[in-house]
Amino acid sequence: MADNQPDQYAAPVAPTPEELAALPHDNAGPKLNAIVWFLTAISGVFLGVRVLLKFSRNKGLWWDDIFLIAAWVCITIESALLTSLTHLGYGLHIWDFNLANMAQLLLTVNVTGTFSVTAAIWSKTSFAITLLKLTHGWARYLVWYIIVSMNIAMGLSALFPWVQCTPVRKAWDLTVVGGSCWDPTTTVYYNIFSAAYSATMDFALALLPWTVIWGLQMKRKEKIGVAVAMSMGIFAGIMGIIKTSKIMVMLSADFADGVDLFLWGNAETTVTIIAASIPTLRVLIRDATHSRRYYRSGSKGTGFGTGSGVTKKSGGINGVAGGGSVLVTVSGGPLGSHRPSEAGQKSLPDDGSDRSILGSSEKVGAGGKIMRTNDFSVEYHKSLGDRGSEEYEMGRAV
């Protein structure tokens, strides 16, 4: 325990005019604002598509969706707080900073850090909850271990800024006399540990879907597609590693050095939100591709004589696109036209037996000739490959 204010909170020694002129005077604040809001907006789009698609499939929201939405709200608040920090001079070097804003800036930095860590915790917890619905046995126990241990490890990092000094206000108010604070290296080294542990858990959660999905009765192509889509969290792990490498800047007395730490922390959470939404987005893209193929094949048509084919598709089973029927309406030419199965036969007169057989299906064509219409109902069922992959990507165990 240190008896006085931590070194990195101490007021800096003013440089001489010559030294000040030789120092850099850039401002990283605008860069910080632009990047965090871009990442927040992009992750919000992915999250919005995920939520809308679930409602459109009558899936509703579950706990993984709630945690992911809460994480995005936290990261949005963090971005807003970072913007307010730049207005206070965050991003400037300490020699260009207005020391009158020091207490307010340090307090806001602590609040921002808490929201940043909380957003990371909840985004990772969201994906882990999704895996809970898909895993059994040892894999399920592993996911529970990751959830509990990661929340404890990172939760302490969010708590430490508020318990490291006595009185608490001493952590951000340089005018407080007396009291004590922890050695700053204590929290920094612990934050390095918790960030590295979090990144490791990202890799574990990214690889776990392969062990779960590979044993399913699905097409190999679908297995790979689903597993890859559910393993995008590996990029969040990479962001976490980079963020971990930046944590030592917390010991710097220059605020500008901490900008990259906030940037990579924001990137870690937003990439996690995007990664957790990609499996759902893949379902949307796949359905759009299937619909386009269906339209192309249906528009060609198949008819008798000079007619054309029209197809109509009806819905799935219990809200899942797993089966249905296709109504094929085939319109032929006039009743005098030749049928493929009756090649070489003489055409039938309008008052022949076909008129009474066609009944209400007969139509009057050009020139008063009766047209023939035949309807065929074709039942079909999708394979487990399509339905099973959608269930896993949408976050519902089969």
C-alpha cells in the first residue's frame, strides 16, 4: 500500500520552453472518436440483423440475445464517454493538457473503463450461453467453467478502480490529502492477467463448436459452414491479445499513451458482437441464395405443347423451413394441341370427351378455343443438413 498518490496521478513537472518546443503536440482524440463510433455502428447493424431475423422466424429473444444487447448498450455508453473525454482534452499529451480538468478526466476514465470491461464480459457471456444450448456432457461443463471464471476474473478488473484507494475519491482527485492507494503495478499486472485469460477463453469458445457440430448428421459442407460461422470469435481473441499488450501504458503519466488501449478494448467487444451475430446472418444469406435459385428455376417453367409452367411454394413445418409442397400449374395450348405422350395422335374436337373431363378447369383462349390446365401437387421435405444447420446457427438446439 502506498501512503501517497500513485505516481502516474502526480502532477507533471513543467518542461522548459525549449523542451516543450521539442515535444510532439499531436491530438489522438479525433482518431479515437472516429474509430470507436465506426465500430459501434457496425456492430449495431450486425446485432440489429440478428434480432430482426429471430423475430421474423418467430424465435423470440433468449438470454444470449439479452446479454448481447446489453453489451452493445455498454459499448455505446463507453463510446459516448470517450467522446466526452476528448472534449476534456483526452488524446492530448500531458504537457498540452489543461490540468484544471484533471479530476473530472480521471473520474470519467474510471467510469469508461468499467463500462468497457462490462461490455466485454457480457458479449463473451452471450456467446457462451448460446453454446450452452448446443452442448452436452463435458463440453457443457467446460462452457459453464468459462462463463463463471471469466466473469470473476474480468469483473475484478472492473471493480479495482473503485477500491484501489482509501478514500475512494483519492483515485481521481489530486487535492485529497492523506489516505492511501495500492501500488499501481498491482492493478496493472492483474489487468494483464485477466485480459490474457479472457483472450484465451475467446479461442476456447471459438474452437468448441467444431467438436460439437462435427458429430451431427449434416452434410460435410454444412458442417464446415456452420462451424466456421460460429468460430468468428477467434478474431475477438486476437483483439484481446493486442489489447493485453497495451495495458502497461496504464503506468504512463501521458494520457495520450492510453488511447490505443481504449481503441483495442472497444474493438475486442464490437468484434465479439459481430462474431456472435454472423451465424444468424449466414442463415439470411443462405435463404436469399436459395430464393434466387428457386426463382430462376421456377421462372423457366415446363408445359405441354405451347404452354408454360407456374410454381407456387407453400410454407414449412412448425415455423421451420423443413418441408412443404409445390403446386405446379401447367397450361397447354388449345385442346387440339398434341400432348407429349400422345405424339402422332389426331387432335380432339372441341366437343370431345376432354371438355367434360376438364370441367371447371377449362379456359377459353384466343379465338374461342378451350385451353387445358393441369395441376400437380408435389410434396417435398428438406434434408437434415439444411434444417439442422439453421437450428444451430439460430441458436436453438434440435
